[in-house]
Amino acid sequence: MSIPGTLIYLFSLAVLSSSAVQDETLAAVCTSHIQLFGSLSAQLQEATQCTEAQLSQLNMTQTAAMLHSLRTLTNALHKHQLTACQGAEPSACPQVEVHTNGGVVCATIKDVIYCKPMCNNGYDFNFLRRRRLYEVCSGAKNHKWTTSYIGGNKLAVCHESSVQISGAETSYFPEGLDCMKTKSIGNLREMIINKFLDELKAESIDGEPEYTCLVCG
Ligand SMILES: *[C@@H]1O[C@H](CO)[C@@H](O)[C@H](O)[C@H]1NC(C)=O
């Protein structure tokens, strides 16, 4: 599909989801869209390559309709994405409140959850944590998160910074990648998780990981 064709296709999806459509039809449309989401995702990625000049082929009504649909979809998908670590045991441990501008990679080994906060490229931690790679939650710690950040279940904060010096080298997503981009590419996601497992192993925390996840703020 050509780029304008893709945009018109996306636009018609936006029209389909307008409130004018009956609930029942909408449910059917959404169910069939579950299968469509694979190609929609690829087409959206293509659409992100469009130049401003190409995008200007859309009129302001279409532009606003697209923005409205994309924002609605972004919010719903992000909410879903945030549940990525919900299956981690022990379940008595509170869900990590993921910081923005980064993410958290977690692994459960022998009933202990280890979570390493990470910052996106171009962001840095507000506390020095070079020797503090990860935080821990377990029954032995009364199912509370260790944290150097006074925020309960928030393990870290990432703020905009031209230098990345507060954390260990592996606490940053590689240049040109942020958490979500990394998570969207299977082998990159695996690489980040495996790196963390290696780091745990280096501290004699080994054993078969029962659960691993990456969640982006
Ligand atoms: C914008 O484009 C759509 C689809 O081509 C058309 O239906 C609509 O009338 C246009 N709106 C304006 C304000 O030009």
C-alpha cells in the first residue's frame, strides 16, 4: 500500500471506530481488528516514515481525526503495556510504579523479584546508583521494595541529561533506542533481559528464572 493509501486506510479505521457505529457492530469490528492489528502495526510504522510534506496531503479534519484515534489507542495500549510485570511472584510484592523516560527489567529467582531500573538514551538518574544495579522485593523484606528513591514502589527517576553518569553502563538503553523501541524488537528485549540475568549470576544469584519482564514508563 502506498503511503497516502496507508493513511487513508488508517483514516477509515478511525472513522469506523466513531461513535456513530452501533455497539454490536463495533464489537465485531474490534474482534476482527485483533487479527488486523498485526498489519496495522506494520502500516503505522510505515506511516511514521512519512515526511511532513506527505502528511500535508491530509486535510485538517483528517489530521485531527487521526490524532484523536492515535491518542486514544496510545493511552489504551500503554495501560495494557504497563501490566507486563503483573505475573511476577511473589504476588504479595506491590507492582513497580514504572518511571517515565525509561523502564524496568525484572526477574524472579527463588521467590525474590529483582528489578533493574533503566533510563532512556538522553536521560539520567537523579541519584548516584552506579553500584546499585537493582532493587529487590521478597517475603524476607516484608514484600516491600528496596529503593533509594523516596517513592514507595517507584524505583528510580530519569531526568533529561546530556551525560549519563549516575548509573552503571548497562542501566541505559543503547543509543538510538528507548525502552519501548527495545521492547518492540524481540531479540533486543531478550538481550536486555539476558544481560540482567548475567549480572545477577555474577553476584551468585542463579537458578532458573521463574519470570522475566520488561515494562516501559
Ligand atoms: C477532508 O477529507 C475528507 C476525505 O477525503 C473529506 O471527506 C472531507 O470533506 C475533507 N474535509 C475538509 C474540511 O476539506
